[in-house]
Amino acid sequence: MAALRSAVRIGTTLDEDTTSAELIREVAGLVGGAAAVLSLGGEAGPRYESVVGNPAVLPVPGRVAAAVREAAGRGEGGSARAVLEDGRRVLCVPLTSANGHRCGVLVSGRQEAPFTPAEVEAVTLLTEIAASHIRHAREYDAVSGTVGKLQRVLLSEPGRPHPNLDLAIRYLPAGQNTLIGGDWCETVRLHFGRTLLVVGDVMGHGLEAAVDMNAYRSSLRYSASADLPPHRILRQLDDLAAGEPERRPATCLIAQIDPNRGQVTLASAGHLSPAVVDGQGRASLLPVPVGPPLGTGLGGYERVTYRLDPSQTLLLFTDGLVERRGEDIDHSLHRLAQVDFGAAPGIEDILDTVLTRLDARHAEDDVAVLAARLRHRSAPHHEERR
């Protein structure tokens, strides 16, 4: 019963160091003496990562490593071994997961009575449980790293922005231990000096959400190549996503900026309206007709056009920037509109200010923000059709 009670206290997080600390604490409490996890790899050679109890009753790390290698050579690599060394009772149990992957060695030592078969069995059980949790923690880290690399590629700065437009993008994942989700930003350079700006939010988190995000992004570039207005691009994205039952729904806001006409045309698929910051640093929201999220197959998207001059900055964002648990969304958006950005702010300053004032680094959801501003021009410029 004591071993079972100890087992539920191991693996409370997806963190390898925490799991190892929980293991040695429970083993030391169960059999007395000291306990530690021996790391076999690394340039520093075998070493104890941490110790609970008196380290003097534990053998030299090199001896344990040699004994493990010797046992492995005899085909006993996964077995627990209780030995007497220099008057100390030592129990060694390899941290080996179900797939045979070795994560280290649990070492317990004491100077009292020898380890009983029941104690060896209990410690072996706890070690196996810990090894399984450690394997899951490493798999989690590997997936998280994959998603992070994918997200950094997808959210990289625009490689070919239009010369008449200043752009800046920020992305903040929700928490240090949360898998990156499906928030994304995109820019597409169009004919005649126009630029398409997009923010989207795929439902959920993790690798699946990031993969669907990439699918929406690819579909967007395909639709944008036909030079369609924003509401028709949303209709095409909705049709494509609705034809793939496994695709997750997503919200999306598209802004088509025309520097020559000094205007922006917007369309929304279930997404929050953008904000505009004027030259005095005052923010206001631009009302946009909201259609259904992408993937529903319902369509019904509308566009709206506003004037935009070089003193104004357009701010597109995902809901993680403003939404807070238990708070009405209108109140959340009002808080954004009350932010004072200061006189003549740069677009990087605007992003720094909004992320700080809304405490976005402690948001409960991922945050993606895109800022865009027309550049002042001394003379009209018309780009030739590519």
C-alpha cells in the first residue's frame, strides 16, 4: 500500500527533473537511507543529478556506471541489483521505459539491514513508473520543439514587403510549458502596390493546430494569387476547409491595403475587429461585419472599406491579446481602446506598448499581433503588374 501511495505522487508534471526529484523523494521515504538518480551520459561522465538523504551512503558514480555496463553485457541491463559495498547496502534500478530506452539509474543506499525482496519490488515499481513519465516528458519536449520551429517559420517577418508599407509582427505563446497553438499572421504582396494582411486563429493547441494553420496559410496564398477581394478570399478558404472534415475551424481577418488610394478593405470570418492608432497615440476599433468561422461551409462574408493615411497604424490581433477569463469581450476591447500609445509612436513602439499594457505575456491564450502603416511618399508611385 505504501508503494501505491508513493506511485501517485510521481509524474505530476511533464518535466523530467521534477519527476526524478519525486522518485528519489518517495524511494528515500519508503526504504530509508539516501536515494539519487545517476546520469550516465554527458561530457562530465556519470554523476548524481540530485540526492535525497546522506550522500555518504551512496557508492561512487563511476562504480555504479561500471556495474550497469557489466550487467548489460550479461543481458541483465534492466534488472534491479541489491549489493553490499564497503559495509553499505546499495540498490540499483535502471530507469528503463517500456520501449527499452534508458533514462538513468535509481541508486538507493543505507547502512542498516539488507533490502528485502518486498522493498526491491516496490522500488522497482516506482522506478518503472518514473521512467515512463520521463519518456513522456521527453516526447513532449520533442513535439514542442517541432511545433516551435514550425511556428517560427510561419511567423517570420515578411520576406518581400511592399516599399510603401511598414510592417511588424509579434507572437507570444501562452505560458512556458504550453504547446504553441494555431495563431498566425501573414502578408501577401499584390499588384499595383497593394498588400494583403491576415491574422488567423485555429481552434486548439499543439502540433495538430499548427499543421492546420499551415494548411490555411497555404490556401490563403493560393486564393490571394487570383487577386480576389478579402470577402471572396474568405469564401474560398471556407469552402476548402469545409471539404476537409479533419480540418479544425479557424477565425480569420483579412485587410487589403491600397497605398495609392489611401484605403483599407476588411473582411472577417468570426474574428475580432482591428484597431487603428492615430498620430496622437489614440486607439479606436474599426467595425467589420463578422461572418462564420472558416470550415463551417456557411459563407456569408462581407467587406467594408475605410480611409487610411500615413499617420495611422492598423493593428490586427488574435483574441489572446484582449480576452480574459470571465470578462465580457466588449469590456476587453474597451480596455484596448483606452490604451494611450503616446504621440507619433513607431510601429515597434505600438507593439511594445500594447503587449505591455494588456499584460500579453501572462495571457491564457497565444497572442499574434500585426502592425502596418503607410509610408510617407514624396511623389505617387505605381508598381507595374508582375
